[in-house]
Amino acid sequence: MEIKFKNITKSFGNILANKDINFTISSGKIHALLGENGAGKSTLVKILSGHYRADDGEIIVGEKKLELGSTKDSIKNGIGILAQDPLDFSNLNVLESFIVGSKNSNPFINIKGIKKNILEQFKKYKINVNPDDQIRDLSVGERQQVELIRLLFNGTKIIILDEPTNGFSLEQKQLVFEVLKSLNEVGFIIILVSHKLDEVLDLCQEATILKRGEIVSTVQLPCPSDQIIDLMFDSKSSVKVNNKKESLKNSNLGSILINFSKNPKSIQYYDQNINFPCGKTTGVIGLQGSGADQFIRDCFSGKIDITIKNENSDNFIPEKYFYYTPSDRLEKGLFNELKIYEHVAISRFSNSQIIDWKKVENKSIQLIDDFNIKGEKSTLASELSGGNQQKLMLALIPEEIGLLLMEQPTRGLDVQSASFIWRKIKTRSNSDYGSIFSTTDIEEVWAYSDYIMCFSGNSITHFSDKSKISKNEIPYLISGVNSNG
């Protein structure tokens, strides 16, 4: 089986996402689509899955011309996508989502049979989810795992994975990769969109690299990672991590005090308080599904008391100065169908009785420039790449001093975009009360944290200044394994 892309072009307003795309993907080789954020990868696979309609061109699946812009026709042709942000039914439970999404038109549904099948698949892939669980109550990672099983349940033969593996533990990722390899061997077409070159080199046999919406090259794998990076980015220097420390501007603010006296029973937090100086960055790391993300949410919702402690007093930080960015950018962070300038109006001008739209537009243009967002003031949030959505969420944070609370702020971003995001975060953190972020990436927590908190399951296993812990200890602390054997 083959998928042929012929002259695919797609624009969002004046933003050219795909330009005259021509290439072929065949079964027998797992194919990667690579490129920095905004290169056009996700747009291309969403055209293939029917979520976007191309402005020009055609796609041939086997011998059939695909009806572009029709998810129904894509599904009919066995195409399924596991997106970076889950495309699921958040108002249903897991079992209901399988039934609603099923291609089976039989009016007499064997619910017990479907539930039994789901449980068998979940057990096979070590997914700790109950079919009766509500989709909206699951983590992003759990929802991604459920979606993958639902694709297989519905007979998908062309599987698109668009930055999905942030939701998998190391064990689950390895198991899923083995399944994908075996499916490819029996004729499935597997397409992986990823920024993680180690994953691409482990799973894929060929890769197509895009830059600014155009194909740069298709390479056979394995090949040196430097060769791929040179093709993805304008220069090697553009992807180097900048760990330069900024000077602390507000050291006189005192320290952040986290009090666990009223912590939720569902999370086993510390039995002692934690404090660290204002202006610092605390990284909260755990395996996917641990309490790290929940900790960020509990800080934001007030389930955990956070105060500013100084020589004279302890003062609660007013709720309006907690600045939270969720890992699910489109469902919880932004409004899909609102434009950039409309987001700016809501976040920066909502206290005004009369909105000055000229000021809104000028501020939007300024923020787009300051945060290097690849879009225009009238671009919809849903039309932005994941990296540009993340930049927009940071741009919308009020300028007043506050505490940044961020769930996985670089989830799914390429090296260059992640580096840009961190420069912005560190600048804010050093001039604010500080920042607390969650991550599953040991390299990230080590590179960007002044203080490190480790979660094993729902328990905090460590908290200290980074100088009091070694990088090699972190895997043990987040996995619950004793480093001494």
C-alpha cells in the first residue's frame, strides 16, 4: 500500500503551512515527518486524516483518491490519527467513547463484548484505565493511550502518531513501539511526527524533513543525528541550550513557602513544609501519570497553601497572581476558534468597560514579535503549531509580578522552540516570585531548575537545591527504586 501526496498546499490566512508537497509513503518502512515547530508537519497529517482541507493538490491512498477535508472518508480508508492533543470525547466515559467512535453500524451493540475487548487490550498494553472512567478525568497521557487502542479497535490500517509519546512511560513506549513495528511488518502504514530524534532513530526506517512548509529532503535511517538537525534548522548554533543565569531582580521579596497541612488525600505530599527563595525555578519531575502535574494544578487551585515569607510576615499570594499554563493547550489553555488578538483582549483588556481595539491590535502585534509567534493577529489558536500555541500562552501572562505554575511547558516542542520558551520563562521567573514547572524529562529538569522536586507515583520522594542532588539519582527517585540496590 502507498500514500501519494501530490502538490498539497495549505494556507491559514497569510501563513503558508504547506507548499507544493510531493512525496510517497509506503508500507514496509515506518516513516517519520520531521521539522521544527511551524514547519507544516501537523498540518500535513491533519489534511491526510481529513481534519483540514487542502487549498490545492490531492492524496492517493492505494488506488483511490482521498476526499480531502472529510474525516469520514479518511476513516473509511483506514486512516487514524493519534494527535498531540487528544481528539476524543471528553464528556463521555471510555466505554462510551469506543461505542460512539465505532464504525460498526449494527443497531444491536454487544456492550459486554466491547467492554471485555477493551479490558483485554488495556491489559495487553498495561494501560491502567477503567472503561467506566470519564475521559475528562484522565491525564493527557492516559487519553493518548486510550485513543491508540481505539484506533486499533476500529480497524485503522494507516496510523498517524503526531507527537504522542509524551503520554507514555518508558515501558509503555517500548511496548507500543514493538507493536507498531509488528503492525508495519504485516502491511500497516505507520507515520510518526516527532521532535525526539532518539525515538525516530529507534522506530523509523526513513524520514521526510520539512522546513517552512516545504520538503527539504527524504533520508534513509539510521543516519547521523547531526545530518538531520542540519536539515531541520538553519544552523547548529540555533538549537544550543542557553543555560546562562539571569541576575535576580527581586531578591528582596523573601521566599516561597509551600504548606502541605491541608493537602488532598489523593496525593501523598510531604509531611513538612517546603521553602525556596523568590526568583528561582523549581522543577517537579515524575514519570507520566505521577503526581507531578497534579501538584501544579493543586497549587493553582488553592488546595496547597503558598505564601511569601520574609522577615516581617507571611502573606498569601492573591489568586489573581497565580499564572497557570496547562499541558493541554487547546482544551484548557486557549480557545480554539478565537484569534490571537481576541485572546489578548480577554487576557490584557478584560477589566476595561470599553475595549480599545486599536490598542488590542497594537499589543497583539507587539507580543507576536516579542514571542516570535509564527502567526498574525487574526490567526486562530487552532491554526497555530504546538510550539506557537505554547508561546501564545506565555505571551498572555499578565505583566504584573506573579508566580508561574506550568504543566510540561515544552511538551512536544522541538529543541529550538523549547530553548526559546525557556529563555522567556527564566526571564519571568527571575523577576517574579518565581516559577514551578512539571516535566517527565530528566535532561530538562536538570538544565533549567534551581530546585528539584521528585515524584514517585503520588508521593514526593525528594526536594532540595539542585546542588544537593546528582543527576544520576533522579531516575531512582522518580521510579521508586533504591539506588543502593
